[in-house]
Amino acid sequence: MPGFNYGDDQDEVYTPYRRVLVTGATGLLGRAVYKEFKNNDWDALGCGYNRARPCFLKCNLLDEDAVRGVIQGFQPHVIVHCAAERRPDVVERHTEAAMNLNVHACSTLAKEADGIFLIYISTDYVFDGRNPPYGENDAPNPLNLYGKSKLEGEREILRHCPAGAAVLRVPILFGEVEKVEESAVTVLWDRVQEGAESCTIDHCQQRFPTYTNDVARVCQNMAERALQDPSLRGIFHYSAKEQMTKYEMACAIADAFNLPSSHLIPMTEQPAGAGAQRPQNAQLECSRLELLGLSAEPTPFKTAIRGSLWPFQHDKRWRQTVFH
């Protein structure tokens, strides 16, 4: 791509021979994936669009010529496709734009990924949550447009590159956020800090909050194996094992930072007009990755959430709660 240097040809500059392209590298999971590969001696190229920054390439994944140019210029051995509209309520409101990113971009990328191992990040929301846990071979039945769009994305990926693609389904994610609103887990920080004012939080839907650094390790494990064993393909599941409602997550966050939680009130019934329908319990069964030795031991929730929210602990409201 004009204006972007894919590497340095000078002899004295060491360049890892393994190259990975990470889409959505400016997002919550993409940043963790990019960092994991860089830290493990991969030549990583991250691309983004609205939030592209100097160290990442700006690329519109809906532009076939742009995608082709990036892939032909960088010639990656592996692509990790993290870019997506992941907010169910936003997908319901802005369906066309979300479908373009979650489905059509998958098709464009997969068509250009001939001979490249492609990891597509999908979601537990492809299941309806009525009969968990769900294995890789269980029939999907998404309840909302987000789940439907990700399922269609899976099908596009597997249809266009059946011999070299893996779908990795993951649940609700959290990690080192740039702002707490980046994750449906860390956004609870604001409610935890409210302290003096009671607030209700969902205590119906069972979730398995999973740390992005752990997912990134799984992606890197899969990429390493695929370079050795080209038969690695198909659908895989990865999830943390701690089961929590959002109310329980909020209480755990409060406990991790020694903050009160008495103002948090569990809401045991879904209010009318609560947005896109979510599955009650879409627990993923993850034995396929484990049997292949490609899984990662999940980081305990309280340990991971402390690392994720540590930069925000000096928020003025937090200091007032703790020290006054």
C-alpha cells in the first residue's frame, strides 16, 4: 500500500520469517492478538479503519482492491480476522453497516486468502442458550442479528477457504481497555464506583467472561501449529471457566479493588425493551482445542480484571470512595 512500509530490506535489520496480518488491530481483542504475535517473534501487521494510528495500517475491509493490495504486499502466512461490529444493540440499529463488516468483509478477505491460514473470531451468540454446553458440532440457532451476522461470516470464511481456515468462537471478552466502554465487562466499573447510589444489574444471563490475552495466546498457538500441520482447520471453541452474571461480575470487580458492592442490586427479570435478545446460557465446550494442546489456561477473573482496570483506578470517583 502506498505510504506504508511493510518492512526494511537492510541486511542488518532482523525480520522474523513468520508474518501475520491482524484485522481490527485497533480494537480490544485485536490489540491483544497483535501484541501476542509480536512478543513471540512474528512479523505482525495490524490494520484498522476508524481508529487506525501510526503503527497500524488504515484499510477498508469492504474495498476488495485495498484488501488485495495489503495481502499481496505483506504476504502473510497467517491472518487473524478480529474486525467486527460486536455490539448486539448496534447491529439491530445499524443492520446494513454491521452486515457489511460482519459478513461481506469476511467474504472479501477469505477470497484473497488463498494458501494463507485464516483464523476468524466468532461468538457464542451463534447459539440460543437453551441447552448448554455447546460443542463445535452442535447446531447454531442465533437469537439476534449479531449472532446471525457472525454465523454468516463463519460460513463465508469456510466456504471460500475450506482447506485453510479456522473459526474460533469465544464468549464475552474483556482486557486492557482504552476506555471502559470497550467491553461489556469493564463498563460495569462505572456502576461499581457509584457507591452511594444504588443500581440494578442483570442477574439472569449466565456468562463466561474471558480475558483477551488468553484468546490471543490461543490464536498464536493455532497459528504455530498450522505452519507445522496444514490440516488444522474447522470450528474451535475457547472460553474461560468462571460462570457469572453481570451482577456477579460487578461484585467481583468491587471485591478485586476493595470497593463496596452493597449498592449493586441483582435484577432477576429482563425488563421490556431491553434491546437485542441474548442467550440465557451459551456456555462453550472447549475440548477440541484442549485435546490438540492448543488451549490456554484461563487467567482468574479477579487477576485479569485488576490488570484491565488498573489504569482507571485513579479516577476521581474511585479516590473519593476509597479515601473519604
